[in-house]
Amino acid sequence: MHNIIYLSLQRMRAPLIAVVLAYAISILGLVLIPGIDDQGNPWRMDFFHAFYFVSFMGSTIGFGEIPYPFTDAQRLWTTIAMYTTVVAWLYAIGSLFALIQDRAFRNLVDYSGFTRSVRGIKEPFYLVCGLGDAGRLVVRELAVRGIRSVVIEQTENKLHALHLEDLPVYVPGLCADASASSSLIAAGLKSPYCAGTIAITDSDHINLTIAITSKLLSPQLQVICRAETHDSQANMASFGTDYIINPYDTFADRFAMMFQSPSMYLVYEWLTSIREAPLRDFVAPPKGRWVLCGFGRFGKAVQKSLSFEGIRTITIESDISGTQAPEGTIEGRGTEAITLYEADIDNAVGIIAGTDDDANNLSIIITALGLNKNLFTVARQNRSRNDAIFIAADIDLTMQPGTITGRRIVNLITTPLLNDFLRLARQQKEEWANILVSRVVGVLTDRPPESWTLVVGHSQTPAIIEAISKGHPISLGMLCTDPRDLGDHLPCVPLLLKRQYDDFLVPENDSVLQPGDQLLFCGLKGAETHMRWTAYDFNALNFICTGVDRPSGLLWRHLSEHRASE
């Protein structure tokens, strides 16, 4: 605010001086020029009356000769003063409008309002650096879950688009360079309510700088970064970055999983999907020879993962030497039929369009399907604004770097146990995954399952803690019972029970809960609400355990006990 006042006075100094001088000279002239009163005696106007007269005359409110009719000299001077003050006012008002429209002044006002908004946040929030596809997804999903966030973005139009979204919570945004430590501090990096920093700009160097700054200024904060190269990943890891997400390696790993365990891939997709996304069907890509178009960061990651699964790929790349493509690579973009014929597209089982140009990727898919309609198609979608045309192309599997990164970040923040579950589940066999898929399907509708965590403790489950302290064992099955109907099971599946140093995958209903247990569930959204009510409300838990609906009020409880004694 001090800077705003200083800049305003600096820019308005000359106009204000002009207005003050115009008034001072006009007032002085009226005081010095003699007049005649109603008795015909000489009379001079005092400073108060002169100031009053010039005030309403200079603002063109009206005109009246006070307290007596003016002489010709006074009228001449009034005419001069009238034009002088009007011109001074026009000059001052014009300068004021120019100041308001000045970009530097507007940026300063926005910056001041942003810092006030950040200081006004008195609950945990995340500092999101970068408002690309991943950033928008993270901010939107966190807001839907009631989690606050603060955004730093260098492109002003992206901030304007964010403010136009109908989010359930207000998200302050600063148009600035996120790699500058002053911007991070202004956005609340050192605030006691800052829960973590999320660096997901389009530049690995900027993300690395954000990670270094965050760890040096606030070592206790959780830092999540996006990295598109392995060198950047190594640098980020050396500074203690908590989570590093490479969307290309993540997709390549998931894609290879489709060949190894299609059911496990389906579990991954369901549990990491964003809200309101359509439920993905079971897909098993064919094993055989694949054509890979583009050998950049995405192509390298996919080719490496597929090679571990024994899948042979033929690569098409326009810049063979620059990308260090493997021997046997065909030079071209893949959009030409002749190049695809050279790659023996007729005998291929699938094609992967992995260039950094969405139009080229769509052209590759359409051209390839025209030559071999039985191909399994995989395409890289670089921009979310192209959703409509990629959906219209009916591609079997679409890779969106921003969506993959955003989904992973949201899961890390909202359901941290999900990462442990997926890591342990990856070690299981396909038969185990098939059973889990069948159990999850049994509670789903047409949307992916919601996932949530529950910690057995005084804050989240006071009813369970009290029951355990009184010697009443509480099982997992009791927690999953519908409190509205004891004969029904809540539409949910327990995925993980984490107890100190032990992890139990898909625990049984007879598992007895202990204080400190961390539970991961998936299922319909309503199941979480009823489960938390059971764990929190003593009467609801008692009803599930005993089948007796105990009155909650003291009076009703006394009457019921009296009736029972009779």
C-alpha cells in the first residue's frame, strides 16, 4: 500500500500542483481586488468567502456573486479564474485516468491485493507454480475437495481464464516469474499455512529453481515437481524434492503394464482418474510388432518400456541424428503413406503417434488406419484444448502429459496412501488383479471409484477409539456396514491397511482395527460420508455393533432405560 501511495503521488504531483496554484491564484485575486457592498462602500472579500466562491465556481456547480454583486474588475478576474481552474481540473482528471490505466500502476495494485489475499488465508494451502494443463487440473480438483491453493503464472491470459472459472473457493493468482524467490515469498512460501510447493511449469529449469528455493527457504515443506528429462530429475532429487513426476516415463510404465497385466492397468486407471471422468473399459493391446512415430522424450520412454516386455518396435523419426534414434530407424514424420509402408504397416498390430505436434499425431493415426484398419492406436495429445478432435478420432489410448501429471499430484495430496497401494499392487499376479477388479466393479456405476483414507485416531474416528478403550473390538467389517441398514454393506472396497511397519493389501472384514491404523478405501462417494459418520458418531457405531438404536438425548436415554427396567 505504501508503494501505491508513493507511485500515485509521484505521477499526480504536477497535476495536483497545477490545481493548487490555480486555486491559490484565483483566491488571492478575489481577496485583493476591491468590491462595493450594498451601501456603496468599498469592500474586500475575505479568504474564506474567496475559497468558497472559487470552490463552486471551479467545479462548475453553479455561479452566484456573493455576498454582493461584483464590480467589473472582479467579474473579469472571475472569468480568468473560471477557465484556469477548469483547465487545471481537466489536466488533473486526465492524469488520474492515465495513472489508472498505466500497466505498472495496475500491476502494483494487483500485487498489493494478491499479497493481502495470501495473508488472509488461515488454513493449509498449496503454492502452485504454472497454470498449464496440469496446473489448471490441480487447482480445480483441489478446489472441489475444499483445499486452498495460490497460483503463480507468467502468462496473464491464463490467470484471467482461471478467475473466470466457477471454483468453490477463491484462488489468488500472481502474474510473475515463479523462479524468482521474491515471487514465491509473496505467494506465501514462508507462511505457516503453506502445506507444499507444486512446480509444474513448462520449463524443467524453472521447476528446478523453484524446488531449490523452496527447500532452502522452507525445508519442512513438501515439494512436488514435474520433470521431462532424466538430468532434471537427478538434479531435483539431489536437493531433496519429495516427488518428481515425469509424465513420459509414467505413461510408458503404465502402457507396458497393459501387456503384462491388463487388469492391474485397469486398477491404476480407475483409482487415479479425475472426478466425473467416464469409466474406462477393459483394454488389452495386441502383442506383436508396433510402429513408433517420433523418438523424442516420449518415444524414448515408450520404446524402452516396451523392450522390457519383449515388444518389438519400428521407429520413424524425421531427425535421426538429433534424437539419436536406434539403428534401423526410418527417416520421416509418419504422416506420409510411403513412410508407413516402409515401416511395414500392413503387418503391424499397433501404431504410436508420439510427436510434439497434435496435428501431426492425428494425421499419423488417420493415415495409418487408412492403410491398416485393425491397428491398435496410441496418440500423444500435447494440448488439452484439442480434446474434441482427439475424441472424434476415436483413438484407443491417448496420452496427455498435463492430465497424467495433474492426476498424480492430486492423488499424492488427497490420498497419499494410494501411492503405497499401487506400489504394492504392482508386485501381485494377474489373478490377484482380476479378483480386485471384480470386487471394485461390484460397487461401481458408470464412473470411476472415489478413493479416501481414514486414520484410526481421536480426530477422525473418536467413536472407534472410545470403543477400543472400553475393550470392545471393532472390525473392518463393522466400519464398512451401512448404518442405515445393518444387512447392507457400504459400496466400497478396502484396499490397504497400513499398521506401523506392516502393510495389508485388500484386508479382510474380520481384521480388528487398532489405534494408529491407516486405511485406504475406494468406492462410491456416498460410502465415504456414511463411513466417516460411523467412525465419528458413538450412537451410530453402537447401533452397528449391538443392533440397538440408543437414544442420543439424556431425557430419551433415561426414559428408555426406565422402560427397559419395567
